Amino acid sequence: MSSVVAAGPGFAAPELYALGLVFLGVAVAAAVGALSHEHDRAFSAALIYLAFGLAAAVVIQLFDLRWVDPVDDAALVLRLAEFAVVVALFSTGLKLDRELSWSGWSTVARLLGLAMPLTIAAVAAFGALAMGLPLGAAIVLGAALAPTDPVLAGDIGVGPPGEEEEREPNFSITAEAGLNDGLAFPFVLLGLVVAASAENGGIVEWVLADVLWAGVGGIAIGAVMGYGIAALAVRLRDNRLLASDYDGWLAISTVLVIYGVTELTNAYGFLAAFAGGLAFRRYERDHELNVRVHTGAEVTEKFAELAIILLLGSMVTLSGLTQPGWSGWLLVPVLLLVVRPLSVLVSLVRSGLPRGERLFLAWFGVRGIGSVYYAAAAVAIGGIGAASRVEVVWTVTACALCSIVVHGVTGAPFSQRLLEPVEEAVED
């Protein structure tokens, strides 16, 4: 007789459920320890989470357990990754104090307007020519792998609001990560349109609905709602209608409302979440609830990161790792060592940034949870063939795993080396 509770009659074999609870408890304790000393070690906390996830994958394979599959269970992966990214985007917006001006955001504009499209085009070309993917699937692959991840970029971005000066490279990588997840979505949808062999009407609808309305609408809705909710929260706090003990939960409730309303209008919730964080910050900047709201978002973001990276590692299988083939695995170093660095360096020509800062931005294009989300979204929406979607999902997974390791190990040492004050300006 199989027992479903611990207190069954007599002696019985231990339940795997209980083992899972032990594993989860140890993982959370390790996360608390890692986050408590995140500035004192030479690698990111994400590496610890990934190691636990891969250990779980070994146990799952040994016991032949039914577990989440990144292709068959794409809808579940989509929702879990979605929550982690949305909270991270709002938290990212809360961190940024810089005035909204062209001079202040010009580097970010270069990264978004030049580096990201160049990355999408280069990866799509590699996918079509080297991997043999259909054009639509290749565009989806390029769009999924183009964004810098807002969840994982937190370790190398700006710190909590007001804690330290926003240095240009840290600000730019944070703002880029905040915006490019939303801006990559139109290209994912473009890949699906191309895969469906849409006629001109489909392209026109894509431009009107998926580029213009969804982008502009997402930013507008997020900005208005973020500012309005902050104004309401401050007024309620000043009139003692909200207890200060729960200030941290305001971040979570705010981003969920903003994201949900935006998605109901068919606009991009990712852009709205980031714009909402920016607007919220600009209203309550000098209010006492600021620090606690940011802390609430930060803590939720960190544990969402733990959960999704654990999941990512636990889904890894030997058969899955063979799906990208040699060409898919070749894309990993091509993307991390060639495509991202070159596209950023090209976009920053004549930017006036010192060489070390340009190299910092070129190197730290962390791929991770956002990429997993887009791959899962493409599968859940449908439109690319069965063989192509398996190859795309596992190639994205391979790139994310390697990026977490490579950028996690190099984060602290490279940041210190590249961002040391320079004695003299270096010409482009």
C-alpha cells in the first residue's frame, strides 16, 4: 500500500514528496545565505540556484519521475517565467532615478535601437543558414536570444534607489534589460507571422497591432497607472489608512494590476511593468515608503529568480541537450563571444564612453529567464513546426544555461576590472 502521508501504519519506504520538501528547504536556505553575501563573492547567486536545479534533474532522471518538459509543458513554463520577469521589470524601474532626457538615455537608445536589432538579425541568419531552421523559426530564435535578462542583470546593474550614484554602464545595462524584454516581443510575433506565411495583410496588422499599439499602449498604460497608484498609496499612507508594515506588498499588487490591465488591452505588459516602476518611483521618490516598496519588490524578485532557475535546471535532460545539434551548441559561443559584443561595440561607436565601459556593456548581455519566456511563448502560441520548436526551445535553454554560468562567474571580477577609473579618455 502506498502512503500519501508521513504518519502511515508501520514502516514504509520514504516518500519522494518528503525528499522534495527537504530539497526545497535546503535550496531556500542556500538562497538566503547567497543573498546575504551577494556582494562578497566572486560569482552570482544564480549559479547556486542552477547547481541545485541540475542536481534535482539528476534525481528526476534516476527515479524516472514525470516532470515539467520545456516543450510539452510550455504553457506552465511561460506563466512561471512571466511572473519572475514582470516583478523584475517593475523592480528595475523602481531603481532608476535618472531624468528622462535624450542625453541621459542616449546609450540605452543605442543598445535598444541598434544592438538589439543587429543581434536579432545575426542570430536569425545563423539559425537559418547554419542550423537549417525555417525563416520564421529563425526569427523567433533571434528575438528570444536578443534581450538582456532583467532578472539576472540585477547583479551587475544599479543598486537600490538612492544608495549609490548611477554609473553610466550600470545604469545602461539595467535600463536596457528593463526595456528590451518588451521590445523583443514584436519580433517573436513577426517570426510567427512569417512562419504562417502571412500575406501582406498579416504584416500590416503586425505593424499596427503588435508594434505600434502594443508598444506605445504598453508604455502609456504603465506610466499612467504607476504614477496614479503611487499617488493613491502616498495619500492613503499619509492619512494612516495603510499600515507601513505592508509597504513591501504594494510593489507586488501594483505590478500585477498594471500587467493585468495592459494585457487585457492587448498591449505589452512587460513594457508597462517597467514604465510603471519608473513612474511609481518618480512620485514616491522622497516618501518614507520608498525603501520598503523597493525592498518588497527586490525580495520577491530574488525568490522568483530562485524558483525559475531551479525549474530551468531541473528540466535539463541528456536527450534534451542533444536537440540543438552541433550547430545549435555552436551558437552559444557565437552569441556570447561574437554577436552580442560586436553588436554593442558597433552601436556605441562615437558614443564618447571610455573603452572599459563599452567592453562592460558588450560582455554583459546576460541571457536567461526572458529568453526562456519567449521560447515558451512561441510554442504556446503555435505557428512553428514541431521539429523547429523543439530545436528552438533547447537551443535557447543551452544559451541561457551557459550564460548563467559564464556571466555569473565573470560578473564581479570583470566589473571591477572594466569599470576601474581610467586615467585618460580612450578614443573610439
